Amino acid sequence: GQNIDQPTEMTATEGAIVQINCTYQTSGFNGLFWYQQHAGEAPTFLSYNVLDGLEEKGRFSSFLSRSKGYSYLLLKELQMKDSASYLCAALNDYKLSFGAGTTVTVRA
Amino acid sequence: DSGVTQTPKHLITATGQRVTLRCSPRSGDLSVYWYQQSLDQGLQFLIQYYNGEERAKGNILERFSAQQFPDLHSELNLSSLELGDSALYFCASSQSRDRPSSYNSPLHFGNGTRLTVT
């Protein structure tokens, strides 16, 4: 099975930076995804890491350390529209298993 | 818009009943995945189909079943419904046969069907 842990909630101020950590334990690891989900809506793909290191995509960056079973999603220059749940998901062979999600609240 | 279509958007039914949720994948995607999302849990993987065949199974109850048709749309059948089955059910699709992977073949989710069992 897979065990994916991420914080339940985080709060930050508009324009600030927030880092969402994710730890995972899985066999047959094949990559780590981050998704954004606004309340009541579909999750949308943000990033994918399979090799160690940092992947940058505009205001969002994602980091992976396979040896530590650790990833983080970095959100820079926070905007109000970034208030959402951020889901960490580990890929194991055919199955993409999700964490419970981190609810990020951006305050003015 | 992800290109994945799910119907109906909302479904309210009584315990013991049976319902069918429908999903049309993005054009060109051959894999369809079903997920359940309850309030107190994250997205739980139920089952995957690729080009009409079952490819992988997650924590799907025996009361639940799914299939993928020749036109690639999929249906998730939930029977003998219980209060605990109330949840958002998401369908997702990808191009990949074996697994969702990389930047060009992530999972694309539909808007979900909200099932309420009373």
C-alpha cells in the first residue's frame, strides 16, 4: 500500500510564499504529482517529478527527493485565487494514490 | 475545461438503491480511472480501464462495478447503496496505457458526480 502525508491546512498572506510538504512511503515508485483542487471542482494537474530536484513552472515549483520519500510544492507571489486544496499524489505502477490534501487559505 | 465529461452532476437516492455514473474521456485518451472523494478522506482510487479492459483495481467494494465500452465511455455502477457511499465520484482519463505519467500524460479529471444517499 501507500502512505502519503501532508499538512491539513496552511494560511498565508497575499504576495507571500508558501511551501507544502509531502512525505510518502510506497513500493515501485514512479513519480510524484501535485494537483490543485478548488472546493467542489475537479483536481487540475500542476506538476510532475520523477527525478530528484526542482521543477519550476511560473509561480509554482515542485521538488522531489526519492531517497527521503519527500516532496514539496512551493507557491510564490500568492494570489487570492490560489486559495484551494493542494493534493500530493504518488505513482506506484498503475495506481496514482492521493494524500488527503492541504487546504491553503490566502488572506489579503 | 479538462475535456472529461461526467453525468449526472448531482444524484440523490435512497439506501439500498442502485445508480449508474457515466464518464466520457477526453478525445484520444484510452485510459479511464474512477476515484471516490469523501469529506473525511482524500481521493480514493477505485478502478482503471484501458481500451475496454480492466487494468488496475484499487479499494473498490464488491457492490461497485465498472465497465468501459467500445466508444471508450465508462460507467460506474453502485448498488445496495449505503449512507457511507455519499461522496464525490470523479472520473479521469489519460493517454497512457500503463500509468498516468509525465507532463504530457497526466490524469485529467471530470467535474465529478456528487452522490447523496439518504
